[in-house]
Amino acid sequence: MKKIVFALALCFGVLCTASLVSCGSDEDDPTEQDGGTGGNTGDGDESDGAFTPEAQKSKLESAALDFMQEYPADNFEEVSNLVEYLSEEYCGDEYDSHPIEEWLEVCMEEITKHTGTSNEKNEWGYDITYNHYTAIYAASNFKGSFEAKNGNWKYTESNTLQFKMKDADLNLCVIELIASGDTKKVYVSDTEDWDYQYDWENSSYSEIIDITENYIQVPENITITLTRSGRAMVTLNIKTDLSSMKGENYDLSKDRYSVRPSIVIGEYTLEYDKMKYVPEKGSGISCVMKRNNKLVFKIAVDADVDADNDDFYGCDNALLTIDLLGQVQIKGKCSNIVQYNKYLDEAEENSDKESAFKENINKANKLMDLGLYYDNRDKKYANVELKCFEESYNDYYYNYSWWTYTPVIVFADDDTSYAFDEFFNKDDFRKVIKTAERLLEDYSDMLEY
């Protein structure tokens, strides 16, 4: 759990710096610009229209460094040390978990109801008995307070679910789950439990199959907190729009839903201001990372998704917006993701035919509009697209070539293009690379235990 929590805070930094860090291990030979230098190579200024690739490198470098300064590992060390201590002290063999297991078993018995029995014979004439059950998981069925004392978990009644324990300095720490508001019955899945019986006296064989329909009683609000001496260290909140759930037995795999999770760790907040699914339209996710209510990172994705489509890319179009500190934005749209991937597949199938390969890549590029923007201005300063190039292999026995593609950055002012590893090279982004490496090392050291 600890690594998941801190991965949330780090993943966006990795997203913005991964390509830069990878450059750090390349050979020192300089790479040439793809498409020539062209245009003004001075630093320039975006306000006068001369925002050259070199000036944009400086802009991106500044934004990346500012972003990483917002997330030093030291700012998460207090929570990290607390979670590490509680995990080692109370989740190992030194504390007897049987009281919790027995309580959970009773809770499961109370939420599971037998709804009927049916019998039939299989194709070989053996008896099959079906026992049908319904299980409704509701927060109201899982309440109680467990306090860690002298190697045991002591249970007392409570209106919420709590786990109480002491840290290394004997401060009281509490993990608590609170559900509030109205609820909605949501179908999750069916589960089956098989058993076999053989009657030696009558030489007969039979099967017993327990089938359970599983539902969740979804509350409007769920809050999970970790507090120390009454101070919140970590807070996870999930708000669900129950009005979007139609029908008595809502099916999570087919019907619409809208939830808004958020997690707060100290002065940092990861907030999903939109996470919704509407069959065949309007599906999307939007999350914001803040530090002391200051926007650090935002990403929003919208797509027309069809849950019944077996294709992994089962949507007609998708919109993407990424905002880093309000300084750099990546915005774009793919008008047909399914067709886009088909063109790429067809190109790869024709990698030995230049004309067919380039035709499919060009068709894919026409479906994708992805650009680089700055300071929330409407002007697009660069495009991201796929570029074709030929590779070959030659030795004493073999001599053959094939076509492939790579994403490139095409700058609007002078139409020069750069492959990603050429533009984000280790010389121009040396400071970013070194800073990212140190940041990742700091987090790695903190998370190892």
C-alpha cells in the first residue's frame, strides 16, 4: 500500500522526465537534427513569433526543473517512516490476526443469503446440485474497532471500521473507514465454488456447485484516513454520483457511472475532478495534482468508449490535455483510435514495401492531432507525428532493409523536425537529467524497507 501511495505522487514526475533520463546512458556521439537546422536558431521569444526549437528547449527545461522542485522526497519522509513502522510492527507474525479473521468470517456469513437449490444430471448421468446465494457487501456490515495491545487485536463495537495502534513514540495512530450518504446496489460478478462427492456404498458420484451473485452497496462517500495524535497524515476520499446509476441492480460493466476520488498527503493533493463512464459517449478521466492548492500537474482524457467492443482500443475518438505548472501544455485528439491502430498494423505488415508503408503512416497521421503549447496560449508551437525511415542490415551473408517509424516533434515556425531522442538529448537537458536521477534515487531510497 505504501508504494502505491507514493507512486501516485511520483508517477507524473516520471512521465515528464523518463525520456530525458533515458538519454543519460547514451553514447556521447552527437546526433544530427532530422530535417536540418533551418530558421532562426537563437533563443528567441515566443511573444515576437521567433520561438525557435532552441528557445523551446529552454522553456521545457525550466518547466521540468520547476516541476521536480515541487516534489522533493523529503516532503514525504514523515508519512513514509510512519507507514514503514506500522507495517513492520503490526502486520507481521508478532501480532495475532485471528480476532480479525474471525470477525471477517462472521461478517461474510451475515451478508450471504441462500436463495435456492436446483438439481440436474450432467451428460454422463451424474447428479449436480446447485446452491444459489446472494452476497451484498455494504460498509454497514463491516464495523468494529480493533486496538493492538500486547501482541493481540482487541475488538470493541464501533459505528465505523477502525484499527488503532501506537507508533515508535507511543503516539496513537488510527486507520478509519467511514461511509456516509445514500447507497446504491451495484452488481459486480458471479462466483462459483465447486465440490465433489463420491458415495462408495452406492458407487455414485455427484457435484455440488455454489453460485453466488455478488453486489456492492455503494455509498455516496467513502473516507479512509490515517491519523497520528489526531492529525491527518493520509486521507483518501471517494465521492460517487449515485444519480447516474439507473435501475435496481446496476451493472458496473455496462451502465454509466461517475466518481471523484482524491488523496491528500500533507500539503499534496491528487484530485480526480472527473472519472466517468457513459456507454458510447462522454467517458473520461481528469485529475489534478496540487501542492498547497497550487496547480502542479493536470491531465484530462475523454473518449467515446464501447464496453462491448472486444478491441482494447474500443473507442471512436479521444481527447488529451496535459498541463504542467501552467507553463507547458500538450493537447490533442485522435479522431478514430481503432482505425489509427489498424493503419499502424497494416504499415508493419508492409514494412518491405515503401509505398504501402508510407501510405498507412500518412493515413494514421491524418487521424492524430497532437501539439505543444505554452502558458495556456492558443498558438500551437509544435506538432507530434510519426515519421517513416528505412533501416537495413548487412553482413557477409545477409543484405536486407525494411521500413519503420518513430514519433517526431515538428516545429511550426521553421518546419524542422526532431526525433524524441534528438530533441531531448543529454547535452541540452543535462541538468534535467541529473536532477531527475537524483529525485528518483531519493524516492527509491525512501521506499526501500
